[in-house]
Amino acid sequence: MRSISILGSTGSVGQSTVDLVKSAPDKFRVKVLTAQKNAALLIEQARALRPELVAIGEDTLVRQVQDA
């Protein structure tokens, strides 16, 4: 199993990577997910992939992500 970090997971390339990981859960373990400002999608991805660390770049959204 490969451990990966997905930086910019809510962007187009990041979403494609998340879809790939979801299609092969026995091959990948997500350690880190990051996004700049799409907190809702980041939270959804974090719930599905259960990474060790989640980070959002927009300061005003940190609490929303933490609470989720």
C-alpha cells in the first residue's frame, strides 16, 4: 500500500486523484489532504478518505474544517 498526500484536493487534478484513490482503496492510503478555500468539498473528501492531516489555506475556514 502506498501512502500519499493530495495537495489541492478540491481542484480538478486533485479531484481526479481522489477519485482514483477511492477506486483502489487497497492500493493507497491518504496521509494528507489540502485545499485553499473549498471547505465543503475538503470535508467530504476527508470523511471518505480519513487522512491523518487536513489543511485549508483560507484562515476564515479553519474553524469550519476543524469542527467537521
